[in-house]
Amino acid sequence: MEVESKKEARPVTAAFFVASTLREITKVNSPGMSIRHAKARGEWAELRFMTRATELGFRVANLMLVILRERFFVRTKDLSVPRERVACLATHESRVWHASLYDVATEHRGRFLRVQVKCTIFHRANSYKCHLDSNGVPYSPRDLDFIAALVIPTDTWYIFPIRATHGQPDILLTPHSPRAKYGKYKEAWHLLKR
């Protein structure tokens, strides 16, 4: 009788050890884990999204970069703008930029989409908690079309339509579970092509 109970307990212990070991390995190897400030992590995730989307054949634009390019290079055609002036205008433009609720625009075969890029490192039980709000207000379909969420420790992207969130301010993403609620949106870049 004691032998049977030991056999039953062993796989659970082994599974826990493997899962916790994998978690520690992914934390060490994921470059985003070393970025301490949330704003800097978010900007890093936006760059990762833009890189990946470009590799997949999408045209992408970060509207802040477009505004600054228009301001400095197209209108003035002066590349010798003093650094202080660039910083001043960039600060002014960033205030305007924050009125927009999406980070990146994608285009594929004439279809323009507004994408909000989010990222998370916050582990909750077997999942990762991702905030889907702007200053406490959940995103809505009138603000954007898609959310691209990066789970940094596992380097997993979730691409889902804003309507799939049903106005929730937070969601739990579970990259290692095939039956997870948002599993069908895991690495679902094809949704941006429809």
C-alpha cells in the first residue's frame, strides 16, 4: 500500500520540479526580463512587435515616429535641428500621441488596423496577468482593432481582436496550456491578414 502511494506522489513532484525549473530558465534567457521599468519594457515590446510584423510581411508604423519624421524631415528638410529643439518638440508631440490609444498601425493588402501592444512578466498561478486598460479604462473597439500581448518569460505573442476581451481590464494568458481560454490567439498573426 505504501509503495503505491509513493508512485502516485512521484510524478506530481517531478512535474512541479520541471515546471519551476523551466520557469527559472526562461526568466534568465528572456532579454525583456532584465528591463526594470514598465514603460521601457512596453517600448521594447512595441519594437519587438514591429520587427516581427515586418518579418511576416506587414507594413507597420509607430505614429510617434511618423509625427516626428513629418515634423523634422519632411516639413523643414533641415537635418541640423538642434538637439534641444528636437527634445522640446518630441515632448510636445508625445502629449498629442498619448491621446491616441493604439501603439502601432499595421497594413496588409490595403487593410489598416490599429494595434495596442501590451506585455507582461507577472506570473499568477499557472498564467500571466496582462492589463488591458489605459489609466484604468478598458480598451474598446472604437479605440483599436487588435491587442498584441507579449508574455515575456516565454517569448509568446497573443494576437487577438479587441472584441475577444469583452471589455475586461485584465486577462490571464497561459502559454503552456493548449486548452487555455485565449489559446486560439497564441501566435495568431494570421488574424491581422483577414
